[in-house]
Amino acid sequence: MLAKQTGFELVLLHVTDPAVLHGHETPEHATSVDQILEWQISDAHHYLATREKQLAGEGVVVRTVAALGKPAEVIVRTAREVNAAMIVMVTYARVGLARWMLGSTADEVMEMADRPVLLVKAGSELTDDAFSNIILPVDGSPTSEKALPSAIELSHLLNAPVNVVRAVPPAVVTM
């Protein structure tokens, strides 16, 4: 685990978006939006406490935050408030209509963040050696090379090599 390897504090953040009330089981006794939100925040606190206990048992320093608001804005604001070295988050990699309708919190965070963002694809399994080798794809532009300092810093923290890769399409030969 990255936090354990680096000794950094892990801040677990759960954001409840008051504009989106789907996707959660709600208690039958909830009769108003306020009651549903209150229940969702309570459920978030319970979830975070469970995860905090588990991670602390593995030797990870953990802090938890449950917040209400627009997810991307809250994520970026919380990262600033806790002076996070980076934002690590899952991405569901939605495409097509689902992405258009639901948007992408990961995309919004990437646009708004003032620090590195590490995206982990939902369902991928990170093994103990997941951070033993870092790949940095570049396209030759100054923008793509702005990731180099973060990759080098991560490389030093994890004692892992950085492999800079630039893929170029094969030449097309016409006769």
C-alpha cells in the first residue's frame, strides 16, 4: 500500500452529493431529502470508521472525513485543507451515454487539482509490488513532460525506476 510504503497519512474522504440521491439503499422510514442525506452521511461515517480500523491494524496512519457537496469540489478543497501530497481516487472509466449523463468526477478533479492525481481503475487489483516500477508516457509536448517532476519524486519515495515512454505511430509507406 502506497501510504504504508511512504509513511504518509492516508485521508479517506467520502463525499455525499445532495444533488444525487440514487445508488444508495435508503431506510424505509426516511420521508424527506434531509432525512435521506442524514442517513447517507451516517452510513458514510460508519463505512469510514470500519475502513479506518482495518487500515490502522495494517500499520497505516489514517484520518477520515465525511462531507456533503459536489464531489470534485470537495475532493480538491479537502486535498488543500489537509495539505495532501497527492489525490488518489478510483475511476469507473465510463464511456458513451453513461459518461455523458453521469459525468466524470475524475475528469473534474484532474482539471481543478493543484497537485498530482493518481487514478486507479475500478476493479483493478493492486499487489504489494504495484509501485515497484513507474511508467511515464509522454507525447513530446511540454505539457506531457510536466508530469516528470512528480514521477521522479514518487520514484524516490518508492525506490522505483521511472520508465519514460513515447509511442510513435509507424511510418506509412506509399508507393
